[in-house]
Amino acid sequence: MEETNEKAYAKLNISLDVLGKRPDGYHDMVMVMQSVSLHDELRIKLNDSGELSAMSDLHFIPNDERNLAVRAARQFLDAAGDEGRGVEISIKKRIPVGAGMAGGSADAAAVLRAMNRLYGGRFSTGELEEIAAGIGSDVAFCVAGGTALAQGRGELLSRLPDMPGCHFVICKPTFSISTPELFRSIDSTPLRHHPDTAGILESLDRGELEGICRRLYNVFEDISDRRIKTVGEIKSRLLDCGAAGAVMTGTGSAVFGIFTDETMAQKAQSALLREYRFCCTAKPIKPLV
Ligand code: C5P
């Protein structure tokens, strides 16, 4: 087998806390992460050209090693000691770019899973996660996905009980927010609140969706920025439409609401699509490996 297809699932942050800046310039985080059914579709082909490339249906996505998917292929071949191989990756992008949904990281993790399959399961999940952590902070989570607590830069993972059944409505305004820029802003912002991570973990243990919805929180929403105001407006719209809770994911700009009722979620999606270009519904995904 020299080629295979793989889905790359988007992630949402049920909670996001920043504990402080580290000497290496990164920030220590505590995040409850959830993968969702919205996904990119990848095709991965091995050849003997020695070259790595990624094509996608979005013209502005780089096709060289600036693309995390290409970097993942490089890191995999280095780890497998097969540097002479070539890899051709094609990506159908469905996850919005610059949304805080780990689209690029999910693609990279999908390349690692797919290549591991093509190489007969050479690496364990733990080994793949180690390779992933060297590619980007969110890539390790995306290898298995599901529901997980992520700490450190985001690469220290503990699996959590599956998210109770629910419907996400995810909406992204037209602007994107730069991740390094938002991390710089948070260094000069005194954080007024932190998420009740322990409460979320308890609610997950008990399978109580209501307790999770009540505790959705992202410290990046504390930053006073005109764009974060739009995020607040989208949250209000989602709550008006019947969401049990709503929050920004990652460094934004996408916002999601959690609904217990599918019809209400669909109605909310239609209502928000009148104002915002991107709005979709999605369901939680269980761990892949
Ligand atoms: O690891 P990754 O390349 O995805 O991170 C992108 C940027 O986000 C980093 O350059 C850094 O500015 C910021 N970051 C951070 N602390 C983290 C994760 C990311 O400061 N835990």
C-alpha cells in the first residue's frame, strides 16, 4: 500500500487557561480539548522522488515546509530513517484557517497517522505524539483526539472520559486573530478569571453536560480588543438561540455554542449564517487510537 486517505478532525477548547510565560518563550497552559466531526480530508501518497509537497484547495496555504502537514511528513521520515522517500499530500480544507481550531495541526497529525499505517504501524501512539510535539503545540493532541486535558505547551496529554452527547454550533467571523500576537497581549493583561478546570473534569467524570456548559471559559476573552468584542456578540447570539453555553476556542476567532437539541442547533446555524460567512454544526468525536 503506497497511498491512503485520512480525515483531520478540528479541535475545540472546552476551557483554556494560561498559567504564565516560560523561559523558552512559550506559555504554560491547562486546556480541556475536544475533537469534533468537522474535518479536512487528506490523501497521502508515497513515492521515490525524495520530495515532499502539499496541495490544497485553498490557494493561500503554503505547499512547502511552512505547511505543518509537510513538516509532519519530514519528521516521520526522519524518525523512520527513510529520508530518501517522497510524499505527496493533497488536502481538502473544511476547517476554517486562523480560527483557533487547530486546522493545520490536525492536518499534520493526520499525516502522521496515515504514514504510520503505510509503514505497517512502525510507531506506537505515544511515539507518534512525541514526533507530533516537535511540529507544533497542538499537534500531539490531534494524533488521538477525543476528550483530553492538555498541559505544558499543550503537548502533555491525559485522556478524559468522552464528552456527553451534544451538538456544537461553530461560527467564525471574517477576521482571524494571530496566535503569537494574542499570546503577547496576554503577557501584559492581568487575568481577572480562570476556568474552573477541576469542575469541568468532575462534570466529565459524571457525564453531566450541564456542568460543562456552565463552566466553558477561555482566558483570551479577557483581552480588551475590538475583535474580542465581536466574539462576545457571537456568544450572545448563540445563547439567544438556546445554547447551554458558548465560548471562544483557542486564540480565536471562532466561537462555539453547545446545544442539547439538534433542531435548535440547526436553527441557530441558519440564523448565524445570515450574519457570518462561516457557521457549521458538529458533534464530539471519540479518540481515534
Ligand atoms: O507551537 P506552535 O508553533 O503552534 O505555537 C505558535 C505560537 O504560539 C508560538 O510561537 C508562541 O508564540 C505561541 N504559543 C505560546 N505558548 C504555547 C503555545 C503557543 O506562547 N503553549
